[in-house]
Amino acid sequence: MSEFVKNAWYVVAYSPEIGKKPFARKIFSKQVVVFRKEDGTPVVLDNRCPHKFAPLSMGSVVGSTIECPYHGLRYDPTGTCVHVPGQQRIPAAARVHSYPTVERYGLIWVWPGDPALANPSAILDFRHFNDTGWTTFHGPYLHFETNLANITDNLVDPAHTTFVHAKTIGGKDAADVPLTTEQDGDTITTGRWIENSEPVPVMKKFGAFQGNIDRWQVYRFFVPNISLVDMGAIDAGSDRSEDNRDAHYRTFSYAALTPETDRSTHYFWLVIRNFAIGDDMVSSEMSAVYSATFEEDRELLREIQILQDEGEKRPLRLGIDVATTRLRRQINQRISAEVSPPGPAAELQISN
């Protein structure tokens, strides 16, 4: 059985990574090539010419086609060969697999599963992206030397922030605050409020609070691969309505995870905030803070992967692992549904 859900939208690149030259990246243990048509629309194909298996990423973009670097065969955005130098007849086998592709939120999304199920409306709505009063910055590309499942576990686990991220987003006062966990179909939500507490380092720097705060950590995961961390703070004891939370320090940190192999993962992320609107200096400073936070996770998860490879892969479960258990169960259900799809009268539900 496959280890990953295939019928879903995954990010293959940040938009700025795709320019005039073909771009290669490995996803699901297979190399793909990304390029733009003449109108700028991104295209994703398997990165292998069927003639002599040369990587198309070493070739050139010609109009809206990509030219093989070895013998000049050209493939259109559907993967169909439209030109073979020196002969008129084009063999029927001269084609490469083309993936449904969408560009949204400064990201290039690709659908590795059944193309007939690739509905762009299934891409998650990123809250407040491009809204007035909010600003967005994209973080640098990250490569995690660990399985996707280890990262998804981490992203529904607010409890680890107290210990792993003490220098950035964590605070000791949260260690004994219980978590609440909810599930709505393919969405797993876990979080907590830390009341009447001192601002954590990142909030001290950017929040301009005068005293203690009530802060929240809400980790929401959209199976199989999108994480949203809703984090913020209000003055201690004040109104917890959405409007008041939006009026104080609040960030929405999105991460889109794509398997490279069964032991490595691409990590694309962006942060949407409601303060210092359009301030590139603050974006740069915050990017450094968040990058340091993710590096703390990356180092730990790399070592966990090494130990998993050496032995037991079934960890002890604690009370704080409710969200992790539900998440893995939901992912396994999605994988099973792809292996044994429902009958013709049923529909595969792809939720945000």
C-alpha cells in the first residue's frame, strides 16, 4: 500500500522559483520538471524524455513547449510530443505524464493522483491572504530529512513548543495547560489558551503589550498535508471574540508539506499577520525568527528519523497525542480509499 495520499493538492515550488528556465524537483520519489508557458501559466511534467530518458529540466523552454536537451524532441503542456527533429511521424509513445497544476498564494500546486479528481476548489482557502489590514511573507524553502508523518505529528502538537521552542514561540507557563482536540472530517484541531501570562519572545518583540496577556495556540491540520497555526494574544482578561483577536497580535502560519521520498519532505511556508502592514523589515525579522523555530524542529525530527530507521517505529502514546492519533487514522483511511475506491454511487470527499 502507498505510504502517502495521492488524491490531493501538493506544493511543488514557490512561484518565484519558476522563471524562464525549467526547474526540477523530486516529489513522491519521482523527478518532475516545472516550467511556464508563454502566458506564464505553470506546467508540471515527469522529468524524463521517453526516448533516451534524458532529464527535460536540462533542456529549454520553446514557446509553450519544453525541448529535450538530448535530441530536441518537444513536448507541449499536456505531455504530448509535438516535434521530432528529422522525421514527420511522431510515435504514439512519445509522451510524458502531465500533472494538473494550479498557481495560488505564491505557490505552485500539483495533483499527483487521479487527474479526473483534481478540482482546484479543493485547495484550502488561506485566511486573510491579500485582505486589507493584513500582510503576508513567504519563508525560505526548507528540506526536512524525515518522513512526512513525523512532521504532521509535530504540526498537531502544541505541547512540544514549551520545550523545543523556548527561545522563540514557547513559554514554560504553558507546560501544564491541557489541550483540547476536535475533529471535523479531515480537519484536526488542537489548541489551548494560556491565561494571564508573560508575552513569549516573539510577542514581546512585535506585540507591544504593556502587561500580561491571554495567548492562544491553535494547531489545525487539513489532511493530508496542510497545516495552519493560529497564534496570537490579547490583553489579559479582555474579550476573546474573533474581532478582538483580529485587532491584536495575530498570525496565521501556513505550511504545505510534500513528500520527496519516504524519508525526506519539502516544507513550504508563509505567514499572514495583522501588524506592521507592508513593512519588509519586520517581515525579514519575523522570517528569521520563524526560520530559527523550524530549524529547531528540523534538527530534532532528523534525529528521530535516524532512530526510527534503526528500530521500533511504534511510539508510546500519551494523553497529549490525541490529535496525532486521529490524524494518522484519517490519513490511513484516505490511503485505503485510494487503494480500494468506493463504488460508482459514492463520491470521494476532498475537504479543506
